[in-house]
Amino acid sequence: MALLPDAALMPLKRSGLDPVPELELARRHSPVSRLPVPFGVNVWLVTGYQEAKAVLGDAATFSNDFSHLVGNAGVQASDNPGGLGFTDPPDHTRLRRMLTPEFTMRRLERLRPEIRTIVDERLDAMAAAAEPVDLVQEFAFPIPSLVICELLGVPYQDRAEFQQLSVARFDLFGGVAASLGAMSESLAYLHRIVAEQRESPGDGLLGALLKEHGDQVSDRELAELADGVLTGGFETTASMLSLGALVMLQNPDHLALVRDDDAAVADFVEEVLRYLTVVQVAFPRFARKDVEIAGVRISRGDVVVCSLAGANRDDVLIPDADRLDPERRPASHLAFGYGIHRCVGAELARLELRAAYPALVRRFPDMRLAVAPETLNFRRASIVYGLESLPVHLK
């Protein structure tokens, strides 16, 4: 990170809840622009909505394969975390076809009662805690952690370790080695869980995949899929829960809407997903051939980074995109990505947010910030944006 010029980190920076002004300026100048990255690598930043969709939706032209990273910044082939994010078809197609049926709304409905129970238990624990209460530690982290452990069928007592590993992999100030090391630790644990599940499949996601596809998927592949589900479904939802709570705390009208109108909750969730876009950039893409986007020529082998936060604030997507308006018609945002690599757990995230937001503000209608907003600590340069803590008074 120390070797990167400040301008190269711009897509990962924020001003509070908003992307930094430089991101909008880059989009207005050109929706595709070069990032000043050293090491002799051409890196293009895509900030426009239509342009980001064009890149993310074209897997034939843009590759996600991890091998493109090998040899850069000390990355080795053995560091490959696998899973869906760094895999191209046909392997990606085969693995996603196994996983997708487990994440349909029909299958996920079985988790709805469990999600409600988890949320209620966290609210009870908060009510019993000494004030001020940290919503990040007491609410935002535990809920998705418990839900993912329930989904996968892994021991809940390991959640604290996975919270640490998940945060570490997205924090680029720790360096590439630290991020990849966190992935390796997570995968090593999941390999053991998969081996146990293969001997005696349980009722969770791992057990279901082994019962139906056990002969078609290796232990390594299954551990990598589970790792992707765990990290993709935990850290992102945790950040959405804490930042969404902050949005409501700073705007009484939004809080009242979520508290009093069941029919408005789904639209609020969609708008706040778009507005916050906690996954700031998509997985890097690598051009398989020379291509032109928005009049900019991208050469074979160049790296393309799509700013999801920038695309979701593009007025091409929705008028006045820098304004949060939960009462307008939801936009076709890119908070979960787009194309074949769109987040497979999107519906699970929606279930959790739609349950947690109203439950929080109904249980604690007098909740308020315990510190001045300007003193809140946000992550400095993380792929997944979030708060370090969110102290509140509940009464």
C-alpha cells in the first residue's frame, strides 16, 4: 500500500457515507479512466453505470481467473482462494450451478424464522448491556455471523475467529500478504469442516451440497465455496447493518418510515443498498483481448476495476443519484454486482436487512448516537466499506 500513489486508492476512499468527490469528477471527465498504479501494470477504473454493466456482463471479454494476479506484488499460485469470485467458466458455471439452488428465495424461506430469532436475541442482549452500546459489535457483526454459521452448518463458537479473518482480507492497509493469509486460515478451517461433513453430512448448506453433488465436487472446491459464502455474506451484511443504522439515526424521517410502515421496508433496503454500496469495487477483471469502452481502448492483459460505488451514484441510473430517497422506485443498482459473478447471496442479505432494520428501531425508538457524528471511525481503504464502531444510547 505504501508504494501506491494516493490517487490509486481513490476508489476505496469515502467522505463519510459518500464516495470522495474525485470519483464523481473522474466519471464526469470519462466513465473509463486510467488509475496511476506502478509495477508496469495498466489499470483502468470504470465509474459509469452503463460502462460498469458492460464490463461485468461480458465474461467472454473480461476474465476473473486468479492466474492473472500471479507474479504481481508477491502473489503466488498457491495463494489462489478459489471459489466463484476468481474463477471463469466452465468451472465457474459448474460450481455456481451447484450453489444457486440453495440461495433461491424458496430455499431461503426456511431461514426466516431463524433470522428473526437471531435478531430478537441480539436485541435482548443489547437491552441488557451497559450503555453506550456498540451497534457494530453487538448487532451488526453477530447477526450475519450467526446466520451464515446456521446456513453452512458450522459451529457458532468459531464466529469470533471468522469475523477477524473476514475483516482482515478486505483491509488493504494490511497488505496483500495479510489479506491472502487470512484467506488461507479460513480455508484451512473449512477444509476440516468439509472433511467432517463428507463423513456425516448435516442439514446445512455443506451437507446439502455433499448429499446432492458429493461425487462432483472436491473437498477443496467445497471449502472454497463455503469460504466465499462466509466472507461474502458476513462482512458485507454486517457493514450494511451498521451503516444503515447510522443512516436512520441521522434522519428521523427515514427512521420513522422503517419503524411505522411495513410496506416501505423493502424499498428502503434497496435504496440504502444502492446509496451505501458497501462493496466499493468489483473483483478485478482482466481483458482477454483488445476492446473499446466509452471511447477508451483497453489492451489485452490490462486490469479493469469497476467502481460499484461510483456506478450506483451515476445519474444515468437514477436522477439525483447522490440523494438518498427511500420513497422512490427502487433502481436496478449494482450493489450485488452484475452478470455471472453477481453475488449469489443477494436474497439472503435482503432477508437479513429487512428483518433487522425495523426490529432495531421498533425495539429502541429512542435510540440515538452516543458520540458526535464527525468522531465516528470509518475504514480507511477497504474493499468493503464500514464503521469501526457505532456507540449508541438506547434509552
